[in-house]
Amino acid sequence: MKQVFKFGAVVGTLVALWIGLLLSPDLPQSFSLILPFLPVYALVALGCYGLGMVGYGLMVFPTCPHESILLQKDIDEAKAFLKEKGVDVAYQ
Amino acid sequence: MEKDSSPPRRLYSILIPTYNERLNIALLCYLLFKTLNDLDVDFEVIIVDDASPDGTQDVIKQLQQIYGDHKILLRPRAAKLGLGTAYVHGLQHAAGDYIFIMDADLSHHPKYIPSFIRKQLDTNADIVTGTRYLKGGGVHGWDLRRKLTSRGANVLAHTLLWPHVSDLTGSFRLYRKPVLEELVKSCVSKGYVFQMEMIVRATRKGYYIAEVPISFVDRVYGTSKLGGAEIVQYLKGLFLLFFTT
Ligand SMILES: Nc1nc2c(ncn2[C@@H]2O[C@H](COP(=O)(O)OP(=O)(O)O)[C@@H](O)[C@H]2O)c(=O)[nH]1
Ligand SMILES: [Mg+2]
């Protein structure tokens, strides 16, 4: 099944639930007041989730400064070998 | 009586696209041979160079003198035709049953090759993909803008595509040859999106994908090409995959 349909199925289920709630009688009044705005809340929540995930991802972004030192050593070793073999390793 | 119970030896083809990488390709070959000669596996290096004006091919010919032209195969093309088709081209010349794909710019360090091979043998995976975003992996040398772009792209892709792979745009991977051949045929995008398309289509086709952590040090020499155009291309690719896979 195409991803757009899977995604649509999830969205469709949520919308169906919402419509079911809209049509159901005798809900507590406080709830039926916010009910029409639920989709807006959901969208805002999704946006916040996305931004939060990006922010969290940035905070825990895995870095490896040590690897760059190791790589520099490997580069020096390689350059020494290649120079000895007569390969041009000048960088302009 | 000769008794040989060991399985036939596997050949690994290592596919490397280059464009203006005269220094990097020399350094990379040294590190590749250093790692792989210790490992006792059969391998060949296939370099697809797109007529680099900086003399990359001259350096490759010198490397062939050192390591042998049966070990380093130069399969050049006449013009800069892009990454996606470079893989197709290289693949046509690959004799191996297993294909490594890696960049020439030393962001993909050959020292991880043994862990890819071990992972593949342990799990019998169709694809082993290097990930920067799991424990043991990491990135060095990106500024905040680059990190933000990467995280944003990742969150968007995971929300829309549910791919089960932590690092979609990494391109250091090991494939079974028939799997790569099939994927390359079904992929339509170019540039950055290509890597993502390959791995997303692979999950949809039900291939088993294993991950190994790698560290990624941004290129020391030469220039990369990530700009606004690539971001637009990425978003287009994302929607293409959303609707067609
Ligand atoms: N053959 C070929 N190689 C390319 C082309 N564009 C990039 N490459 C190579 O592909 C690899 C990744 O490119 P790079 O610019 O480092 O991309 P980035 O690391 O994603 O920014 C490097 O080995 C490049 O030399 C191309 O048009 N043709
Ligand atoms: Mg690079």
C-alpha cells in the first residue's frame, strides 16, 4: 500500500473519531465547547512535536571531535607513503 | 584426498564516484588497502570519474601502478553526468557479489568496512547501511546551519515516510549486488535524494536492512555542494516518495 494511503488512513481514522464525537449527544459541556477546534489543536500539537524533535535532535546531536584528530593522523600517514611512491599529494 | 569445506570466497566491489578528488582519492586508496589487506578478503576498487578537470584520473593511474590495475579499476565517463548514473555505470563493471558504495572525500572512513562485513555475515542482511545517528556514530565539522538542515530533513522524512532506518541520507553502504541492481533501476531521483530513495524503496520492497554506526568527518579537502537548490530538490524528493512508494 502506498505511503500516502497509509498516512491517509491514519488521518481518516482520526477525522472519523472526531466526527463521531461531534455527533454524539450528551457530552460534558466543557468538552463540547472545545470539540470543534480539536483539529486545530492537533495541527498545532503536530507542529510543536516537529519543532521539539528538531530542537531535541540539535541538543543531542552526536559529534566526534576525536575522529577528526584520528583522521588527520591517517592523512599524514597516507601522505608520507604516497610521497615516497612519487604520487603528487600537493593540495592547491 | 582434498577436503575443502570452506565456502567460496566472496568478492567485494567498492564503488567510488569522484569529481575533482585528486588528493582525496589517493589518501582514500591508501587507507582502503591498508584496512582490507589486513582483513584477508577479496576486493576490487571501481572508480567512476566524470572527467574531473583537476587531474583526478592521472592520480588514479599512478595508484594503479602502486596497487595493480586489477585491484583499482578506472571506469571514467566523458562528462559530469551526476551521482545516480555514476553508480549505474560502476555497477556494470563490478564483478563482486557484494558492493560497497562510499564517497571519495574521506567522510567515509575505510576503517568501518570490517564492521559492515561482519554485520552482513551475522545478520545475512540485504543492505548494511552506515548510520551517524545511533550510539557510536557521529558527525564532525558541521556548523549549526548544516546540523539544523539535517535534523529538520530527518524529522520531516520520518514523519511522512516511516522508513525504519535512522540515517536516510548517509551513503556509506554495503549491498548484495542483485539488490543494488534492482534498486538502481527503480530509482528516479538525482543528487542527494537518490540515497534516500534507494533506502526507502528498499524498505518498501521488504529487503532486510541492518545498520552500523559510523563517524562522519566533513571533507577536509575539496568542496561539497549543499545549497538552497539541494534543499528544494530534497523536499520534491520527499513528496515523490510519499506518493509513489
Ligand atoms: N562521478 C561523479 N562523482 C560525483 C559527482 N558529484 C559528486 N561526486 C562524488 O560523490 C561523492 C560525494 O560528493 P560530495 O560533494 O562530497 O557530496 P556531499 O558529501 O554529500 O556534500 C564524492 O566522492 C564526489 O567526488 C558527479 O557528478 N559525478
Ligand atoms: Mg562529502
